[in-house]
Amino acid sequence: MKARVHVMLKDGVLDPQGEAVRRALGGMGFDGVEGVRQGKVIELDLAPDTGEETVREMCEKLLANTVIESYRIEMA
């Protein structure tokens, strides 16, 4: 079983990496980009009996800083 966790900064939290990407894109001639938010995707290979609640606990304890980040879990 696989799980994919998408982690993003919450709205209102400054994203300096996203801003650097936006500026770089503008410098390359991509003028239509008004904002960039950068996140991360974590893929987990899990034992067949691992449930989404266990993955949620992983996110809360380690994979996401829930003070400034939100996350979304996809189980496959």
C-alpha cells in the first residue's frame, strides 16, 4: 500500500522559496505568474494493514509542522 502526503504552507504564512521562484520566473520572461506557493510531496510505502489514521498520526508528529503547514493524504 502507498500513501502520498501533500504538505503546503498555510495561507498567510510567508513563503520565501515560492517568492524566489516567482521572481526567477519573471526574470526568465514568464510575466504572468502572480504568486507561487512551494510545498512538498512525501510518498510512503506501507504495510497492507496500515490505515489512513496511522498516516495522519505520522503527519501530526513528524511529516508536517501543523503550526504553519497543512497536509492532505492520498491512500492508494
